[in-house]
Amino acid sequence: MPPGFPLMSAIFINVGLILFLVGTVSSLVLQRRGNLAVAFAFGCSGLAALCGLTAFITFLVAGFSRPIPAYELFPSLVPNVHFSVRIDALGAFFGMIVSLLGVALSVYSFGYAKAFVGRKNVGILGAFFNTLLLATTLVFLADNAFFFLIAWEIMALSAYCLVSFEHEHDETRSAGVLYFIMSHIGTGCLILGFLLLFQASQSYGFETFHALGDRMPPAKRDAAFLLFLFGFGVKAGIVPLHTWLPAAHPVAPSNVSALMSGVIIKTGIYGLTRVSFDFLGAPPNWWGVTVLTIGTISAVLGVLYALMEHDLKRLLAYHSIENIGIILMGLGAALMFLHTHHPVLAALALSAGLYHTINHAVFKALLFLGAGAVLHATHTRNMEEMGGLAKRMPKTALFFLIGAVAISALPPLNGFVSEWLTYQSLLQGFGTTPSLIRLMFPLSGAMLALTGALAAACFVKAFGITFLAQARSQHARDAHEAPFSMLLGQGILTAVCLLLGLFPVQFLTLLDPVTKQLTGEVLSSKLTAGSAWVLSGTAPQGGTVSTLGITLIALCLSSIPVALWWLFARRSRKRIDATWACGQPILQPQMEYTATGFSKPIRMIFKALFRPHREVQREYDYSPYFTTTIRFSAHVEEVFETRIYRPFRRWVWWISRRMRALQAGSIQAYLIYIFLTLLLLLFFAL
Amino acid sequence: MNLHPLAILLQTGLLLALAPFVSGVIKNWKAKLQNRRGPPIWQPYLDLIKFLGKDVVISEHASWVFSIAPYVVFLTALSAGLMVPILTVQAPLSLFGGALALIGLLALGRFFLALGGLDPASAFGGMGSSREMTISAIAEPALMLAIFTVAITAGTTDLSRVAAALHEANWQLLNPAHLMAFAALFIVLLAETGRVPIDNPATHLELTMIHEAMLLEYSGRLLAFMEWGASIKQLVLMSILVNLFLPGTLAADGTVAAFGLAFLIFVLKLLGLSAAVVVVETVNAKLRLFRVPDLLSAAFVLAALGLLSTFLFQ
């Protein structure tokens, strides 16, 4: 390891952080000159992210499993609070994700933000975009609980401002407020959790937290775990704390939606990994069981609710819940393996979860950018008004299709690889313990299969209804291809999807420092079956897969159709003609299957969960067979909203109304409160 | 574990040649059992040759997805087939993927099949796609759990190693775990290949068709590859059933005689399974669409019981 290396990484990171600041300030200064603000804001954020990407990748390639010594960004005036940053493998891995998306999203935003110029204040958009990237990077680098929480808060607040960017719509404002409240409930739990850690270590530095849990009383350790699970779970959007996510992500501008679904929810995963693998020591069994269960439930429910959506961006937001679930399945299994002292398997499950983390970041950002391009072209998020876009925006359609195949975990793309690793770790987990608990592994695996198949159904719907067949509205008929920068942003992410899918073994070497740091095992050399192009489980006889090999074989096999064409069909012609319309003169767009119709069988099968309501009103002359107008409305019930959140909200209102009696507004009453409080405190002090 | 180009070529040829035969046999026997004469066994070959030479008519509403879908269906089924041990214990492509990759490849084919159904803007195609994706989604957990049951006893997802492990373990059909996994997989086979009682391959009645509804707008060589792909997929799933659960008869060494014998026995096993499918198709009526989940959840429960019994009988 060359001695200059850590220094170089640190310099690159500092330059990146400064560039983010420059981007923030310059776009605020230039907010009256829209186009210039866009250029500065996204130019700076792109360059900064590129610096970060360089730094983090060199760090991971060099394979430092020990962190670079912490250093202070700027001196602090308060004791115990240090604005110190430290690059370690876990932070660098997540930093790589945020920087990677930062580059692609900045490129995309050049074209995307132009649409707002003159209509909205793009300076504000650019400033908060930079702040958000800056704060998220700092979350992954912070080496002090206080600094972490400050970065966490800046991240939450700038994300709130970005969600509320189009605040002229009611929907946006209420989604923003919901996000704000949920986010702060989560932060409250995190503060309590860190206080418990502080109590045990008497310091806020992360290095003193390492394996701290082993020195804490078990009850406090479990309490800390639950607090962190709740706090980070809100941010990650696990079921049942997810309700803010499908409200907030879709209403933000699409580049911000991509950033939020791609990275911001991953800060929850980062926090949970950091806390449960680094801070809290050897985990008891129920931690892993809890995380695996939550993961499985989130995955299945997330995709089921996604299927019910016909708002393209809400559909994608629900898929984030599903994918967070899949990531948590990996992490939960890893915790269970740590408990039973199988560090190699723990490393495998952890790698599966982290691999899925970067995969989801890439393909979800890609899909949101595609949705953004569609929104840009059709001015609607409602899939029922789209259709036929594959002919009008072919490049966006191709990128979206690749993203859809990747997120549906289909070979040979990246979603398949990380789910393959998850399946392998779940299968091998069956042998790690003799207790009945081990049945959880194959059952979770079966639920993962259900999730994957439902996701495929959902993306057949999302792609098919949006891009295929006839246009369903004038908006869709007038659609046009996105400008070059927006296509380039999507193209970058598509390329990353392909690379992560076809070269998993090469990518997994980047995860070595992380697994070394958290489980003590280096995995990549164990994951190749002789050849660098074949991925295997940790037990080489457990199964192998090679996405590249499959692709090459399929390419070779495609010579068969070509040969048959030459033999039989050389002279056949291709004719374009009308689709059969059952004898009707013209095939109307209304005759197509709708998004709602497409998911109807699934709605009926899972009706115990969805509780679908429908209402049909018809008007007719003479006889019901000659209906003149018909109105149909249908919706599904959000069980968590109606069964948990609404009663809870009512309860909070009730308490608050009772509390109001205390606050009567008379100064005498307040004086009495102060006096009583003083007495009470004195009593405690004595 | 290396790749043998010859083995790959041989198995590709076998899959291409045998798949229409199995479809033809099932169609012919079903007709016989129902007191009809039925098409000859080699009719699917004639159909394929006919389709290949015909002109292609493409809907004016369809995009490029419509035209690539048949090739994706065909190639994924064929690549998946190379991962199944058919004549020898060693599948030609087992290095590149096992059970999980196979399921994934078939799912990729289905993904494009469903998109191809939606593309021509006809209501039938959309209906077929919607139903196909729904049924496959609820069949998937049963399929995966059944495969897991076998994979866990063998300690691998590599189908060749599964076959080898079952072969060595002096395997008997009365092992309850495998019996139940076999039953579950048989139900999944009926669902995945569009057979009665889940779908009816012989119907073009709009209310009942699933798979055929997606193919309505296909013609010429595109239709040929769709049909061929579907029959290869059927052959692949049937080979998994017969070769994993009755593996004792795979070729032991590389001599021509051993291969010949293995081929003969393989065809016999396939014919036996086809007969079972024919009987099931003839004695059952098609289920109402919303009754299908009951059948498939029965398959899931069977697979789960199989898994539980590996736990109990170890």
C-alpha cells in the first residue's frame, strides 16, 4: 500500500465536499439567472461527486480494511462534539453509491432542471440538491455521534425542502409534512439510542463505540438495538413505518426522487449495518430473526402495494420498500449467522445485502429518471393516460426496459446476481442451526421468490402499459424524446446495471474490505469457482452461476434462429397491418388493457389484504342494456393507514386536546407550574 | 467442471428435436383418450416448418419489443435447457447456472412473452399477459420451495450435483420429502405449461385462454419461435421432474451404448410423465381463474410439508 494513498483519498474527499458547498452557494447567489444557476449547481455537484467516486473507489480497491485516521473538518468549540470524519470500508462503500448516483443525476439534471427555469426558482433546487448530497456524504463519513446526527438532520431537512419544491400542489405539501414528522420521530429514537451508547462509553466518538455492546448490560443493549431499528427503519421505509415513503418520493422532482429512493433510504441501511455489526457486539439470535422477518414482510407487502398503483412514480416508490426488504433479508441472515458463529456465511449474507443495496440504488435511480423523462414528455404520472411511448421515445424505453428487467431480478442483470447470493446464503443457512428456527430460511426464500415473480408482473405492467400498445391520451400522442443530457444520465446508470450484472466477481472484490471490517472474512477469493467469470457460493459445490457465460451462450444460440431464417424464411415478407378488433371498425385505445385491469387478478387473490372497494354508476335510456354513461371508481384500502396510523393520529389529537387545558393562557397558572416543577426537582436533588 | 462444446451441441439438438415430439404426443394421446382421432404425433414439426416459411404480419401498434419477444422466449428456454441433466448426470452448462438461473431464465422469457402480448394493443393480449403473470407469481413460491427441498438435502442448487447426490444416496421414491416435492412440482408443471386445469391449450375462447391469448397477434416465424420456445420450456420442466426424481438411469460413462440406453430410458420416462399429464387433462375440467390460487397454494403447502419432513426424518 503506497503511503500517499490515504492522503490522496482524503484530499479528493475534501475537494468534493468543498465543491458541494460551492455548488450550494453559487446556485443561491445566481438564483435570478436560472440557466446559469443550473449550470453551476449541477456542474459543481457532478464534479464533486466525481471526486468522491474517485476517492472511495481507490480506497476500496486498495483494500484498506483499517480506517484512515480520523481528522477534523473544522475545529469545534463545544466539548464532546467533534466535526471529525473518518473513511472506513463501510462508509466508503456507501459513499461510493452516493457519489455514483451524484454523477449520473447531475448529468441528468442539466436537462431536467431546464424545464423549471422561468417557472420555479431553480437556484433553490440546485442549492438543496448540493446540500443533500453533501449531508449524505457526511452521514457516511461522520466519526462522532453528534456530527452524525447533525449531518443526518441537514440531510432530512434538505430532503424535506426538495420534496416540497413544487409546493403549489396540496398533495406535495401534505406529503412533505408527513415526511418531516416521520423523519423526526426516527431521529428522536436515534438520539436516545446514541445516548445509551454514550452512557456506556462516556464519549461520542465512533471509535469508542466499536463492539461496545459486549460491555453493555443486555437489557440496555437490546433497548439500543430496538431504538436504532426503529430510527433507521423509518428512514429506510420498512413496513409498517413506510407510509411516508410512497407519499413523499413521487411528489419530489424526478432527479430528487431518484436520489431519495436510491441513496437517502440507504442511509437507514448504513446506520443499521454500522450499529448492529460494528457497535453492538455479538448479536443475540432474535435480532437477526427480527430483521429477517421485517425484511420478508416488507418485501412482499411492498411489491403487492406497488402492483395496485397506476401512478408510475408511486409504483416505483413502493418498489423501494420491497427492495429494502430484500436488503434486510441479507442483513438479518448475516446477523443470525454471526450469532451461530459462521463468519463466512455472515460475510456472504452481508455481501448479498450490500450488493443489493448498490444494485437497487442504480436501477431504481434509472427507473425514476425514466419516469422523469416520461413525466417531462407527457406531463402526467398516471399510467392510464400513457401508452405507445416506445415508438415516440425509443431510447428512454430501452433504458427503462433494462431497469425493469434488472429490478425484476431476471438474469443476466444485477438484480438477479444479488438475489442469487441471497438465495445461496438462505439455503446454506439451513445447516447452521439444529433448531426449528432454520425453517425460516427456506420460507423466506420462498417469499423472496414470490416477491421476484410479483415484481416481474408489476414491471410487465409498468413497462407494458406505459410504453407499449396505443397511446391512451393526447398527452401521450404528443410525447417527444428526452434531451441529450437526460438520456446520458440514464445511459450511465444503464451501463452500470450491465456491468454489475455481468461482472459480479470483479465487483465483489470491492466488498472485501467491508466484510473484513465487519465479519473478519475476505470473501471474493471464495466466491469464484476456478474461473474469474463464474460466481459461486462460499461452498463451491453449493452452486455456481455466470451471467456473462449465460449471455455469451445465448448469443451463440441465436445463430439457430438466424440459420433457420436463412433456410426457410429468406423470401418471406413482413407486412404491417391492423390488430384484429373483434369486428369493430377501428381499434380504440379504450379497448386496451388498463393498468388497473392488469392487476385485477392479483387484487382479487389478495383481497383479504387489499379490501378493494368499487363503485359503478350507470345511466341509461329505456333499458340497462343501452348504457349512455358509466362511471367506475375503485380503490384499495391501505391497511396500515386505516388500522394503525389513523387511530394513532386520533389518539394524539385526543391527548393534545386534553393537554390544552393545562395551557389556559393565564400567567398565574404558569407560575404555579414553574413553582411545582422547581419543588419536584429539588425533591429529586435531595 | 468444464464446458464441452460437443455436449452443448448434442443437448441443444436434443432439446430442439424432442420438444415438438412431446407436445405432439400429448396432443395425440389426449385425443385418443377422448375418442377422437387427433393430429399425428409429428404435426408440431410440420407446423413449425410451415410457420417458418410464412410471411410475418405485424400489428401497426406494435413496437420493437413485439418482434424481439419470440427470440427471447426461444433462447431463454434453450439456454435453461442446457442446465438440466438430460442424458448424463453432468449437464453441459451446469457451471453457468443451476436451478436458480434456470428459474430466472424461464422468468425472463415469460417477461418478454407478456410484453409481446400487451404490445399489439388488443384486449386479448393484455388479458393473457395479466393472467399469465398472476399465475406464475403464485406458482413461483411453490416451485422455489420444492426446489429448495431437494437442494437442501443435496446441499447444492446445481442440478447436476443434485442428480448425482440423489443417485449416490441410493435414492428411493418413498422418501416423503421428495414425494411431496414431486407432487408440488407436478402441479407447478401444469401451471407453467398452460395445461388443464389451469389453462386450456386447445381453446381460443376469450374467457378462458391465457397462453394462447398472448400469441394471437403472432404469425409466421415469430409464431414458430414462440411455439417452439413454449414446447422447449415444457420439455425442460418435464426433464427436471423425471431426471431429478428418477435419476438412476442417467448414462454412467461416455460410451455410445450407454448414451443410447440413457436416451431410450429418458424418452420412456418422458412418455410416462406425458401420459400422466394427458390423464390429468382429460379427467379434469378447467378451473375458474380465481380457483387456481387454491390449487397452487396446495402445491405450496405440499412443498412446505416436504421441507418439514426433511427436518423430521433427518
